Amino acid sequence: MTDISGPPRLTHLTFHGPLSENRSDRMIRRLTTPAPVTVLDLGCGWGELMLRLLEALPGATGTGIDLNADDLARGRAAAEARGLADRVRFRQESAVSPTVGPADLVLCLGASHALTEAQPPEHTAAALRALRRLVPPGGRVLLGETFWQRPPTPRELSAMWPGADGTEFHDLAGLVDLTIAAGFRPSWIETASPAEWEDFESGYQSDVEEWLAAHPGHPLAEQTRERVDRHRSAWLRGYRDVMGMAYLTLVPVS
Ligand SMILES: C[S@@+](CC[C@H](N)C(=O)[O-])C[C@H]1O[C@@H](n2cnc3c(N)ncnc32)[C@H](O)[C@@H]1O
């Protein structure tokens, strides 16, 4: 019988974003210092950082929200394997107007678009307003948000995704200004390094490349190869060293 399943998905990624073990360890030390009791992860995927935070916070509970059933199932399985199943829920629902929260610590990593129906670049300010409503005084938000490291050239933009536009994101200073306008102070500002991006992009594509090498005549091989070629080209010719990922630890203020 012909195998009609395609390549495995994202198995080489620990986090679904450019985030190293080293940085995540430092974030966990910083974010657990105020001893949050509730954690909310919006657009959580499989919620790896939330699970690690809960391991470091005995007694705390967490809720992850995402639309992707496969990623949520991966999160539930990881929670079960680490003895966290009774302290974490993974819910399949939209993070636009979530039915849960507020929480002492709110995570939104690479998922601000999940919090609002506003289009780029307004989606960032709209997501920040939503995050501000979800965190009580004394709480924290960890926002992972894309920004332009420098203005993209027309050639780079045309190599990115269809319709890519230089106004889609802010620069880092503009992004931090938006957090302040939304009622936060930036307690920590950091950005993903080139090595974190390379690990993420290579990990993202590696499942597909390994599968293609092992299944050259597969009925899905041609379209899979075209898809991964498009993605790699968008990265290497388009957004590599141009699009950044900022990790902002935000304190709500009145
Ligand atoms: C780049 S991934 C980041 C996942 C996770 N935060 C992490 O860092 O590992 C973005 C996530 O947003 C989710 N997403 C997109 N739109 C959403 C929505 N309206 N509600 C909830 N999740 C959404 C996607 O399914 C995806 O898992």
C-alpha cells in the first residue's frame, strides 16, 4: 500500500521560535522570581516554555490556548510525561477574546496575531492592549514579537512572503514605545541572536529535508520540495538578519 502521509512536522524544534536553552533558562529564573501562581500562554503551540515554568513553580497552574490540535496534543503528552497533567490545561480555542484569564504571568510568544483580528502593523498595539487587560498589578507579560532589525530593501521584501510590506512590523524602539503606550514598563529587553534564528530555521526545515531524502518518489515529494524551497528562499534571500524577534518582559503599570 502507498504511504500517503507526508513528512513529520517540527519534531526537531524544542520551542516554536528562535529561542535557545540558555535564554529560556534565564527567562525562567527572571519570570519565576515574583512567584506567579497562574500562567496563561496565548497561541501556546505545545507550550514548552509554560511547562518549564510550571516545573520551576511547584503549585502553580497553567492554561495554554491554541487552535492547532496537533500542537496541543504534543503539549498534553509532554505535560503527562513530566507529571504536570493535573496543573496544566491545553484548550483548543481562539486567543481573540479568550475565555480564560487574567493570570499572574501571561506568555505570548510569536503569537500576537492570535490575540486580535487587527491587521499588521496595528495588530501589535491591539495585542498589547489585550495583554494589558489580562495581567493584574504585580504580574508580568513575556511578549515575543517580530520587528525589523533594519528597513528591508525592496528586493528582500519581494523574496519574503506574498504581500510582505516594510510597514508590517515596527523597529525595536518603536515596539518598546508601543508597550509603554499600552500601560507597561519594559523590565527586560532582549532579542534572538543569529544562532537562535539559524537553529530555528534549520530545525523547522530539517524534518522535511530528511523525509525528502528518504522518499524521493513519494506522491507528495514534488509539492513538499517546492514548499520547503520557497520557505528556505524566503529566509535566506528575504528576512534573514532583517526580521528580528524581541523578547520583552513587561510590567503592568497604572
Ligand atoms: C509561531 S507559533 C508560536 C507557538 C508558541 N507560542 C511557541 O513559542 O512555541 C504561533 C502559534 O499561534 C497559534 N495561533 C494562530 N492564530 C491563533 C488564534 N486565533 N488563537 C490561538 N492560537 C493561534 C498557531 O496555531 C501557532 O501555534
